[in-house]
Amino acid sequence: MEKKEWYLEYEIQYNRPGLLGDISSLLGMMAINIVTINGVENSHRGMLLLCKDEEQITRLRSILNTMDTIKVTKLRRPKLRDRLAVRHGRYIHSDVDDRKTFRFNREDLGLLVDFMAELFMKDGHKLIGIRGMPRVGKTESVVAASVCANKRWLFVSSTLLKQTVRNQLIDEEYNEDNLYIIDGIVSAKRANEKHWQLVREIMRLPATKVIEHPDIFVQETEYTMDDFDYIIELRNNEDEEITYEPVEKQEMSMNEGFSMFDF
């Protein structure tokens, strides 16, 4: 029987010496392997486990619930957010009102790149929007995640190297395995009808599309925010407000030179 992965997370109620060793020994006696272990935020510890039989997990849950030193908060098949929590030691936070919106600060760029890389590796159509102020690292993070996911990225519109506005692609660039990057402000302010025709062709491809400044993009197209599978917000700090007036001024500056990777 093939072994399956499970995610265990517990909150430490009383952090006595040897607690982790006791839990590890318990898992060993039950023939459950620990794949990865890490502290996860405030007094929580997460583990990726490997076992053959779901009944082992049922027994484990029953035993752990009798322990007064810990409180089990999650014991389930691992989700993407669980894997990243174990890998980076913290959870990705989503918007309370919109569960498809995920928030990151600039200090979390490693976690953001890892998160996007996991999304990019999934096959099929995905539409991802990313919001953020100038110089916060939006485009650079998308490119870095593309490298991690072993994807070829194509700028349909961008300001990374002055102004980029594509009106056509060559045949080999129409590929379901490519990742297409569109800057909503550049497309809205600088593009012609040929560019928008190309954008519509790309949107129909069963491939991953990343739209920077999605709010501006939907104002100029027939698409809506409901069409997006994920919305990512990147801030310099958690109190920063994302506004579009200064963004538009910088993005539309024709005197801007090469933009360096800034993380």
C-alpha cells in the first residue's frame, strides 16, 4: 500500500523539555514517519507525516487529544498553505472577506516566490492578479517564481525594461507551458487595438497569466475581478495602502531607465 502524506499541527500548551522527543517517539512506535518538521508562528509546530493506513491517523488523533501539554489544531491531508507553513515557518494570510486574496509584506518575498512557483507548476488556465506600489518587487517576484517553476516567462506589457507593449507573438511563444505577464496600467495607457487582440488571444490559452494592477486591467476590458483565481497583494509593510495615482505616474514615465531587481 502506498504511503500518504498528512499534516499535523499543534499548539504547545506547556513547553516542557523533551516534549518534541515524546511526540516523535509516539509517531515512531505507530510506524508514522516524519517528513518535515518546523515551528509555525506563535507556539505552534507543524509536521508533514507519512503513513500507510488512515486508521493510524485516527489512533494518533485519539492519543494526542489526551495530552494536556499540546492542543491539536490541524490533522489533515496537506494543503499548499500547510506545505509552505512547514517550509517557511509561517502561514500565508488571506483576506477575511475575500478568501482568494493573499497578503504579503516585502520581508516575505521568499515565501511569496515559493507560493507563486507552486501555483505556476499547476497545469491549465490560471489568472493571477498582483497588486502593489512601485519598487515593491512585483515583477521581480513573478520572474523569480517562474524560474523556480521552470517556466518560460513572456512580457506582454511591462515596465521592467523601459516600456514593453507587444502586439504579436511568434509561433513558438504560443505555448501552454509559458507564463504570460501583463501590466494592466501599461496596457491601458499605451496599447493599441492590436495589443488588446493579442491579450484576448492569450487569455483564451490554457496557460498561466499574471496581471499586474488587475483593478486597472478590468476597467479597460470585459474581464472582472471574479475571473481571477488568485489575487496577491504585496506591500512594503502591513500598514501600507495600495493606491494607483503614484503607481500610474511612475509606470507612465517615459524617462525611466532600466529597472534593477530590487530584492
